[in-house]
Amino acid sequence: MIETVLIFKKEIGKFKVTLKNSLSLSSEKVTQNPRSFNTKQIQTAIENTQLIDIEEKILPDLLFKSSEYLLKDFFLYMHQTGLYNRQLKFWQSLANITQISFCKLGKGLFKKVDLNAHIVYFYIDPQAPSSCAIVDERNNINYQDFKVVLTKADTGILSKKLKGIVYFLKNEPADDFVNKLKEITNGFDPVSRYESRLNNSPTRLNLITYKKENEIYTFQHIFPELKSVGYKLKVEESV
């Protein structure tokens, strides 16, 4: 894909992820036996996670908020809905992140244009990310624009390492966009759609929309679609 070749990434900051109290319950501990922990306990575990700016650079607040959301609220959400059953490796990886790298996306060779989008890489092993997030601030992007950036995030050696990709969209995608997502994740199958495997790879794909009101960001998981936040997926665990 020619458009992908023209896109470049520039690292703009790093965070480390640590525990506030090493003796308290952690997300990693929860993943060892997820059925033995209730919501209140998991809330305690995720609040024990903290993100610390390593380089003290000024970053868009959305990047921090979306990263924090994945490691905390989304981690809890996956447990509450049962989504973690079908995306177990990805869910476990979120509990073990030690470092985050933020990259700004641009396009062009001679005349470079800001794409108004970022890729955030999450590391357990410092040599290769275990998951990543794409934070796209463009309005009403089409599937082609989406696919170009998605391909840039999941290329080469990364495709063999990434447990999950989460794409943050500013607006909810149209029905034809969602149908294309189902095609690349086997989303028409009633069971495997929750696994949401990207092109039958080990990488899970999730979409989340965000909005900002009164200086507060809120997030909503929209793909793969669940019946409700409290719905438990009655399926066997999959790795």
C-alpha cells in the first residue's frame, strides 16, 4: 500500500508504568485467576497502577487519558463483560505493561503533513511492543484512511508480537465501515467475532470512540459490539 510507505512516525515522549504500592493488589495478579476477583477488588488493582512521564515533554492530554483508560477502565470493562475470555492474551498484556512510547504520525516525502493522529506503543519487553493504540483526531475518517494507519501500526516484526491494537476514533463509524471491520476480523461469525482477530493473526482489534465535554474525556467501546456493558460472554477461554 503506497499510502502506508508515505506515512512516518516520530517519537514525542515516553512514560513508564509502575505500581504505587508493590505490596498491594495489582492487575497482573488479577489475570492469574480472574474469576476469583470481584469488581471492587479489580478497581483497587487498577488504581494501584500509575503512569509516570520519563522525559517531561508536553504531550496532548488525550494521549495520556486514552493510555490510562486502556490500562485501567478498559481492563476492568473487559473483565466485567467477559470480553477477556476471547482476548485473554491481550488482556493479560495490559496488566504487565512497563513502558509506553508516543509517536506522532505524518505523511509525505518532501512536503510533510501532520496527520493529526498518533500511535501509542505499550511495552512489556523493551525490544518490542506487546500492544498499541492508535489515537485518531480526524473527523469522520473513511475506511481507507483507517486501514492505511492501521497497516502502519501492524507491519513487519510487530505483527508477530502485538497482542492487541485499539483504535480510538473521534466519531462512530458508519455501517459500511463496520461491515468492513467484520470482514477483516471474522466478525460475522457469532463466536469468533468477540476474538476480533485481525486478518486471522494473533492480534486483536478493538475500536473505541472518545469525546471531550467540560475538559473531561469519556470513552466508549464500540467494536467488537457487545449487547451491553454488563453482558457476560458465555464462551470458553481462548488464547
